[in-house]
Amino acid sequence: MKNKLKLYRIQKSLTQEDLADKIGVSRQTIIAIETGRYLPSITLAFKLAKLFKVSIEDIFIYKNN
């Protein structure tokens, strides 16, 4: 699964640490999501979408290959 998390984070001028603090995860979790090494839970995906005021599908792109 691809994502645009880094793009949304940068648009809001947030560091990885800032974003992690806002949604209650570690900076390492944000790094892993941004690099595609970790798929967030649905709860975490909703928290991110709510923070950026977008839909989950705006951040996460599902590719079924």
C-alpha cells in the first residue's frame, strides 16, 4: 500500500516527532508508515485522516496486484 503521509505532514509543517505526538505514536511508527514498512491500524488511519481533515483514501492508496 502506498501513502501520501509525508506530503500531508510537510504541507502542515509538522516534523515526524510533532505528528507522532499529535496522534499518540512513536516517531519510529511515523517513519515506518511513510516508508511503507508498516501498515497502520484502521484506528490510526482514522486519526491521521481526521488530523489532516481528509479521507483515509486521500492518504492511503490501495493497489491490489
